[in-house]
Amino acid sequence: MTHLRQRMIEDMQLRGLSEKTQETYLRTVRQLAEHYGRSPGQISEEELRQYFLYLENEKRVSRSTFSQALCGIKFFYEHTLRREWRIFELVRPHREKKLPVVLSVAEVHRILECLYHPRYRVCLSTIYSCGLRLQEGIHLQVKDIDGDRMMVHVRHGKGAKDRYVPLPEATLEMLRQYWGTHQHPVWLFPTSAGTTISPALAIKPIHPSSVQKAFKSALRKSGVQKPATVHTLRHSYATHLLEAGVNLRLIQAYLGHSSPKTTAIYAHLTRKAETLAAEAIDRVINPMLLKATPFPVKDDVPW
């Protein structure tokens, strides 16, 4: 490990960044170094400018990938190398107006029914029914389940923030039954890597990649044609709550969003909300315009 890499790791630890964020930032700096074939400490501000143009115009990376590169590289130069370059004031990720994929309640049910292994079915069912991120779901611990208050304590979510989310009764019963099959003292979803290792003795939770593979397999078997991922379950959870009449502010708290603007996107994803809005518009506008119409409607109107 080079001195600069070790220094950056220490800086990120002091800043309190999560392990996943640290890995992402290190990867972005490594990719920059590989692009120029030399240490990132020897790269000039103009070369950095050209690299961001390369990501934007030639590689055409997604907004999230560009944002990761910008954040990781900016941290390295500003905090590890102490360089105050103006390029970081100029560069901004391009804006995307894509709406996330959302599954209907029936589609979620079809996918979950195609998960035949209890470990994955219970894990993904919990992720959906509590609106969790993948990492939050697989790292759930026995102590996080509050059966008396019917709440789940989500620890160290995005931004290292804790929160509580409602625990459906069916989810609680499902978790109790599944835990009884392994009785691990810490993890709800312990890894089963290695056929000679008992899940009750596992030292870490299930790996995220195995959950993702199980979801993709179930998606394919279900016949649902949408390009869904595990994270789609979280989007679907929020949309289904909104359709059921849950206040947007509560949904924001359940998801752990810092800004209500992030949660407001789900208002664009619910059919019920659009239907109610259209009905309300009809109730307000129709009586006024129908009374004001001064001429009869012809039968040969083309629409």
C-alpha cells in the first residue's frame, strides 16, 4: 500500500466515512491513476479537467458514477493533498430526470413467490416490507427487532444515521420462524459460506451479491419484464405507502431521507395519486366550463 493511499484511508476514517464509501472513493482515485499511468499526486489540475471531460463526453458514464468520481477525487486532492483547485468549483454531474422503476403490489408478490430458498425469501421480504436498502437489510441484527413496539432499529444507514421503521406483524412472525432455523446470537441473516460451517457460528452476515443474484433469478422466473433490482423494492415500498394514504413526511422518515425533495419523487410514481388529482380537477373545472359552453358539441369531432 502506497503512502498516499494509506494517508487517504486515514483521512476518510477521521472524517467518519463508511467502509463502503471509503472503498468507492479509493476506486475512483485508482481509476484516475490508471487512466494517466502514474501516481495521482503527479497529476495536474488541467489533466484532472480533461479526465472529467473524458468521463462526461467519451465514456458517457451515468450521473451516479460521475458523482462518485467527483466526490472521491475531490476528497483526495482537497483533504489528503491539501490542494485547493478551482476545477472542483466548476465540475458538476449532469442532471438526470429519470424516474425509478416501481413494481406493483402484485408484481412484488410474484417475485417473492419465486424465491424458493428461505434465506433469500425472508431477507428480500424484509427489505421490501420495511423499505430498507440492501446493506441495511443484510446487516440486521437480532437486537434490532423490537417486537413489543413493532419497530425495526436501522443502524448506520446512509450518512451513518440511525432510524426506526414500522415492523409489520407478518414480517415479525416470518423473522421469528426463520431465526429459529439457525438461532445465530447476532445476525438475522448469517452467511452460510462453506458447507462445513454452521450458520449459528458465522462471523458475518450474508453477502450482498448473493442476495442480488437471488433477486435477479426470481425476477426472471416471475415473468415481470421491468428492469428491477433489489433497490426497486425500496422504491416500491415508498410508492405503495403513498398510494395507501401514508403522509409523505412519514415516508421520508421511514426511508431516512434528509430532504423532502428526495421523497417527493414518489408522488410522480403513484397512479392512485394521479387518479385522485384528475378526479379533483374534474370536480373543480367541469361544472364551471359545462355551464359556460355557448355552443352544442358536434358528433363528428375527430377525438
